[in-house]
Amino acid sequence: MENFAKVMGIRFPKITLDRAVGIIGNQIEQSKTDLFHVITVNPEITMACQKDIMLRSIVDEAGLITAYGIGIVMISRLRGGNLPERVTGYDTLLRLLESGNRKQWSFYFLGADVSTNEKVCKVIRDKYPNVLILGRHHGFFNQEEEGKIVEEIGSLRPDILIVALGAPYAERWIHKYKSRLNSKIAIGVGGSLDVIAGKVRETPESWKRMNVEWLYRLIHQPSRWRRQLILPRFAIRALLFRERK
């Protein structure tokens, strides 16, 4: 049986959150020097990959991709791929912080606004006291500052680089500088820092179990409605998509 499922040509490994965190942890414990890029692929990225050759190559070259969003999981099941569960950037980040607290992993946090970036690091230090926060920087930087940020991350050599610059910009940014970051792991986490810092409400578990997290977010962040329009388009195109063998 194949150990991956195809959705619109993208090969998603059939892994759970536990397995994904295990794979990432193994990479951290090894002495490899190449950056291991983790991408949580949502319907928006999947759709963009159909026209954007560069983005598609970034996804294909990633060390690990996971299915972000129940839409991708449901499409895979309807087409016989049977992905076991969704693996989001937020859930992955929380699990990495838990593991990092036990194993004293080091992190660098890039993204969100100035106050949120500062607050999220305080929250993490309080909740995960053994996590080593080597550095941080907000996501509103100019070109000159960007070069200094890359140099700083490269000199600090964190185990895990957390990038909250929004998808797919975060994925492009990591790929652009991957040879200079000197981080073992890099992962884009969308708006996860906003949630940890308390700026955005965390979706209750009951909504997650019903697979309607998207609806909860839309209710509490009505400005997201334009982005949500891609979901029905994705569902139709993905169901009609003819996968190559």
C-alpha cells in the first residue's frame, strides 16, 4: 500500500501529528547541516501550486509536508488516499514546544507584529521554561533589516526556526535563505503566534472535532471571508483533478 496520498498532484505522506513531530525530532537529534524545511500545505497553497512553478518546486523539495486543513484530508479520503488526520502548523508548534521543553531545544521566532512577537516569547518562556529562545524579530521589516535578520539567525544556529509571515510567503522566505539560516528545522506557522499570544482566540476542541474550525475563524475574524472563498473552488477542482500515476 502506498504511504502517501495525492491531492492535485501533491504527495502528502500518510502520517499523524505524532509521527510528524517524531520525524522532526529525529532530524533535530541528528548532526545534519542541511536545513529540514517543513511545510503545512493548505488548500490555498495547493491551488497556487497549480500555476506557480517556483512554489510547486519549493513544496516538492521540502523535507516534510503535512495536510493543513480538513479539506485536504476529506478530498484524499473521497479519492481513496485516506490521509489519517490533518497536521496543522499550530498543533505542530505546540508539540515542538512541549518536546523542546523536555529536551532543551533552541528556537528563533520570526513574525507577527512587534508587540505580539514580544508577548508570545514571554508566554512561551513562562509555560515552557526549558525552551531556549535564542532570538526573535517581528515580521514587519524592510530589506536592510531582512539581511541582518538572516545573519542573526545564521549566527545563532537555532534548532528550530519558526516563521510566522503568512503562507505562502513564509515558505518562499525560508527557501530563499535556507543555505544561510543554519537552522536544523524551519517551519511556517501562519497566524499561530497570534493565538499563543492571545491576540486571536484559539478554536475550541469541540469545533475542531466537528471539522468546522474554518467556520469558527470566520465568525470571529469576518475579514477572512475572501480567503475562505477558495475552499469550495478547491473542493471542486480537487475532486475533478486527474492524478498522474
